[in-house]
Amino acid sequence: MKKIIVSALLAAATFCGFSLEADGLKNLSGQPPKGGRFVTPTDLVWPANAGQGDVCLWKDDKFAALAITIDDNCKPDHEWWLKICDELGIKVTWFVITDRVGKVNVNFNGTWADWQKLADAGHSIQSHSTDHKSDKKDGSYKMTEEEIAAQYSDSLAVINENVTNNFACTIAYPNGVAHPEIAARYAIGARGVYGVPSAANNINYMCTNKGAASQAFIDAILYGKSEHEPKWMQNRPNLKRGLNIILYHLVHWGRTPEQIEQSVANVEAEVRNIAKYKDVIWIARFDDLMKYGQERDTAKLVVDPISKPGEMSFKLTCDMDTKIFDYPLTIKLCLGKGATQVKATQGDKSVPARIVEHDGKAYAIVDALPNGVPVKVSYK
Ligand SMILES: [Zn+2]
């Protein structure tokens, strides 16, 4: 079955610019299997014995994950987002309608220089299609497959031609009208609009859910329950440790100065509240989340038997094409008792590694690419 998926994607790759020598999956398209791709751990995982390891559910062994995404260009908000994200140490993802950049109402849609500035600040510039057109819900307008394919592929290509320091590889569907099977030819992930966080083991990568910034949605991914409104979000045990993707449009919005001020104040309060959780929630760019999730869902970790005290090694692979899927996974290794220092290398490169303690044992937290290049960990 897996072989068939690979060849179908490679066939699609011939006309979308993905490399033909590709040696892995471009995305996990389609609905996850019933019950999810794995059993989500309800708490952080602590392998019991020295020499055992685990692929962390989220980067840096965070408990849950969240992305802030912004649609429809919204140039009047650019400086505001740059400033508050800089202050709070978070990055956001912009889904850009590319035909409008530098052409239509530039004060609202910005120029490529504006998007470069955001990319240079570490924010992610992704596609919200070329022109934001979609099928009309009343059936009065229906796009052809060619038109939809062009909307997705051309918008990604034009971002990658015009913005450096950034890789456009994900889409937010215009008007929430999703064509995941078409998007899967060009993108590694796409945001849909179904309004609930995603369970970690059950992410539909080519049409993710969308959550919200309010406390009940934050509580859902942290505790699986909440005392806050809305009621239908108050008892969601399967969302514990899940992924909450938040969508904003224009923040400086309103007919009067008072309305605009209120709108900005509301969003600012939400964003400041979210940032308070940054030690436990991975606040990430959408493209990084899509990479991490699909690498993790298909990862294989093989820790070698310990042959020398103070040294461990492992190999990490995944089913994804690691030329695109180049985001490190976080690996947790049990080192046993007493270690206080750790160093790690993957191939000839040193990679981030640190020690955490739990229950009297030392654990190494190591970032490694899932590309099969062996990782050596030394500790004392
Ligand atoms: Zn939109």
C-alpha cells in the first residue's frame, strides 16, 4: 500500500517542481485511520531504563502545540505583529493571497519587500492561493481542477521566487473550500477551517482543523477539559496534548477609532495569554508543525545497545522525503543516574542536547534530523 502512495506522489511530482529523485513521501494525505495513527501519551513520556529512547510528541518535549496564522495579507497589521511577536518571542504564519502583492491596494496587501521583512524576522510566509477564488456554496460558480491546481502551485512558486529565508510549502484554503487531493500535489500541509483543535494522533495534514485563541481551546490541549465557554469545548479528553491552530484576519479592524482600539486590545490580550504558555505549549510556525508532525508520525528510532559507559548512539528515520522534511525531531534518551553534562553530534555536526532530571534519573533531550544519519551522544 505504501509503495502505491509513493509512486502516485512521484507521478504528481513531475509537474509541480518536487524533485524526481525524491526518496520519501511528500505528505500524509487523506484522513488518518480511525482511532488515530498512534496512541497519544496522556503525559510526558519518561523511558524507564538507561538506553531507552522516545520520539517526543512535540518539539523540546513540549506538552502541546499551537500555531498563530494570519490570512488575507493585512499589511496595516504588519508592524504591530512584528513588535508584539518580538517582545513575546513567538513566530507567526502568514497566508498570503499572492496575486494582490505589489499590485492591488498595496496599502492593504503589501509589496514583496514587506513580506521579505516578515520572513527575515523569522515569520513564515505561506500560500492563501493566488486570487482567493473558490467554488460558490450556492453552486453558481465552480472552479475547474486546472484552475485550483494553478491557484495552489503558482502561489507557492511566486512566494518562493520573491521571498528568501523562507520556504512556502503549505496552503490555507481560500474561503475554507478545501481540495486536499489537489493541494497534496504541491504542498506538505494545508489548513482547513473545521473549528476544533486536532488530536495529536489524528491530524489531517492536507486539511487540518482550526482552533481558537480563547481559554477553553488552550485548556483543551493542556488538560482535555475547561471551565470556560463554549460548553462544547469543556470536555475533550482526546484533545489533551493536541494542536490548536488559531486564525486571525485584520487586527486593526473597525468603523470607528474606538472599535479599532477595542479590536487591537482583544487580540493583544489573547496573544499575550497564549505566550504565557510558551514553556509548555510549542508555539510554532505552521510549516514547521506540518514537518514535525509527519516526521514524527512515521518516525523509527533505533537506540543501539550501550557498549561503552558515557556513550550512546541512535538512528532516526522516517517515511517522509527528508529533502523537504528537514525539521529536527526531539528525542528523549534515558541516561540512568548521575549524568549532568551531555553533547551530541549527528554525522559530523553538533546538534542541540541538554539534560533534564526526572524521578532521580537523567535524560538527554536531543534534536536530530530523521534522515538516518547516526547520532552519537556522550554524557558524564
Ligand atoms: Zn481569506
